[in-house]
Amino acid sequence: MFWVTTLSLFLIGTLGRIIPHIEYSPLQYTPQGYTVANFTTYVDHYTTMPNTFNMRYFTKTLYYLNGGSKGPIFFYTGNEAPVESFMNNTGFIDYLAQSLNALVVYAEHRYFGQSLPFGGKSFQSPSYTKYLSPHQALADYAYLITYLKTKYNNAPVIVFGGSYGGMLSAWMRIKYPDLVLGAIAASAPIMAFNGTADPNGFNAIITRDYSIADTEKGASECTAYVATAFDYLYQVQGDLTTYYNLSMTFQTCDALITKGDVDELIGYIQSAFTYMAMTDYPYATNFLNPMPGHPVNVSCQAYADVNISDTWEVLQATFKAIGIYYNYTGTSTCNDIFGTQTGNLGSANGWDYLSCSTLNIPIGGIKQTSMFGNQPWNQQAENQYCQQTWGVTPQINYANIFYGTNVNPMIPLRDVSNIVFSNGGLDPWQFGSVTKSNNPNIIAFVMEGAAHHLDLRYPNPLDPPEVSAGRVTEQSAIEYWLGINQN
């Protein structure tokens, strides 16, 4: 599945919200041989309203046809971006499809990419946005899968997804077990909702990642510098005399004028550190933005030989550190802290609405465990933001109740089968993911040294051993579900 007022299961916006996603290395995997098509589906699956729209999906039949049209369907449950973003970043599906003669399908989530139920008006009114929800998207996928099974010899379907897409894959298996044989749910925080996870866990994991950064400065100093920067920014939020120097130091495209502008700057800085922790891959990628391998380590190098007692020197180093995320190519001339784009994922409107309605994930932090300082989750402020922005109040118990995942954490998903939950040890989203299972039909594991759904990317020699082992576990599970290997 992937904010800090709201995090997309990738991150954007004002302090308190966050977001999750995937990355792309052009040196490793470029999707080829796919055909794009449109599938006509209902705007509202739960009434008799006849309105329809076109949902995009991509198919690759090469491996399926090579296997005599007897293989399974590998179906990626698209999430909060144009579907091409996921095609570019889940090469492991293509890798598996070659050996298992699978038909590969990538479906685009409603309200993202070109799958807009009301075209350019889709986000202009609550009467249009109200049809954006996980359960409507799952129904889209269920109808498309039904069509594909009819067309392709009733082939068994394995769904894949990462981040929010991983949540959707798990929920597809839970809600539609007659259509979906099994699910690979990578970095899927289905337990991150109200009352099922510690809201402070997300920032704590980010801070831990930076505390173990492999830099010349040693293990803990990077977090101390970041904490110093945030402490100062909080102190001067209301001090107008500092705004000019802050604008110059962080090279903002627009001058900071109000306290709200400084709030945006703080969120912008925090987003960079968050995304680098999420996508701390061992090789250069271009998923959210172009970044080097191990961006956490590289960003921490900005603090080398910096006097931690000199606040402005620390802030200047922080500007360099976040540049690893925002401007690694050196092509940007300023920082657009008010932008609404999430790197290569495009507009964040869709995720912002989801996080305000049905996917409200509490995320905060406390100074003892977070280098970003005290950021207690404030549901009242969240409700106010969502009402002002989208005219909705978050349904804080929606996911737990609708999908049945508010179970005893010691017995996760006890009545469900055929799901693999994979997690990265570096990924902050594991705070709300299924990391262990007492259900013999559910596999859950954590891959140390791995970032956000690294296992879904095309295999790379630089992958940590735990990631390679995780992929073997996933392939073995799929083969077992398909009856290929019963060991």
C-alpha cells in the first residue's frame, strides 16, 4: 500500500500527514511487450446507478503463450499513481512470470493516471470524489479479473502489490477468495489504522535508520544534526525576523511570509528524510526522484565537519542533505515547498482524499524516539483539515471493520489463507504491517537491510541476502498454491 500531515504510503504536505511507494532503476528493468486496454466498469458498484468509466490496464501475454496458455494470471493491484509507475518498479513479477508462464496484468486504480471516472472534474466536488475508495477499487479489480478468467481458460489468479497496492492485494484475497488464489502483499501496512499500531512507530523507525547510517561521522551523529535543525525550526516558527534567512538557506521558490509557510518548509524537509528512508535501496534508482544508492548514508555525509553548535551551519548542511532527494541531478534551481506533486508519482490529490476518508493512518512522533521532535498525532486537527479540504471526516475504523483486520495481533488474520506479507527492515511502514504470523496459512517476514518493497523490484546483485531469500519464499508459496510444488 505507502505524508507529515498525511503520508501517501508516500509523503507530502504539511506537518503531520504522510504517504507509501516504489522506485525504478533504468539500468535494471524496463517493461516491454505490454499492451494497453480499457475496461469499462461502474462508477458505483454498490447502487443501481448505471454510470461507467474506463479503467486502464496493461497485459503481457508472451510468457503465457509460450507456456501453451496453461499458466496463471499475475495481477498487480494498482495503487496511488499512474499504473506505469508500478510496471517500472515491480520487475520481480516479470521475472517470475517467465518461469511460471504467467499472463501479467497491471490494473490502474480509479482516480489515478488516466482512469478518471469524471475526467478533469474528478476532484472538483464531493459528489465526484465520493466514489474514490478501496472497496470500489477492489470491485473494479474483481470485475476485471472475472473478465480475464473468462478470456484466459479460467486461469488461477495471484495478486501482487506493494505499499497501498499490497494492502489491496491482501484485501482482494480476503474479500474475493473465489477469484484470487493467493496474494503477495509487500510492505502493506494493513494494521496501521486506529488502535492497531503505535502512531509514533513510523518516525521511530526513520530515526533508527539514520542512527545506523554508515558515514564518516559515526552512527548516531546524523540524527543529532537533524534533531538540532528541527529544534531550531520549531523555535523560530513565529519569528518573522528569521524568515528571510530561512528562505535563502533552503532556496525556496517563494519567500516565507507566514508561520504556515514555515510549517510547509518543515514538512518539506521531513518528507525528504522520510522518502530517503523508505527508498533506501542499495543501488541508484529513479522511482520517486533520481537518487543514489543508499541515499540515507549519502545524505548524512552532508553533516561531515559541521559544527553542531552553529545552528545556521547545521541548517545549510540540512539543505544539502535534502538535496539528495529533491535535487540529486542538480537541475532544480529552487525548492517548491508548496508543490502538490509527489515526484514521479504525480499529483497527490487522490491519496490525500483517501487518507482523509477511508484510509486515515495515525502517524506522529515523540522526541525520545524521533529526530523530528514531538509531533503527537492530533485527530481533531486531522478532521478539521479533511473537512476544509475535501468536505469529509475520516472514517477512522473503516479499514479495521470493513476488511476484518482488527484482530488480536497475536493471531493475525486467523481465518485467512494464501497471503505472503513481506516487510523491509529499513521501511518505516513496517510499524503497521503484519510482520509475524501464527496462522500456518499466512507467511510473514522481515528482510533486514531492505527498504520499501525492495523484494518486488527486479533482482539485483546488490540486493541484501535477506531480500533474495524473501523472493525464494514468495516463489515457493506461489508454486505451492498453484500445485506445482507441494513440499
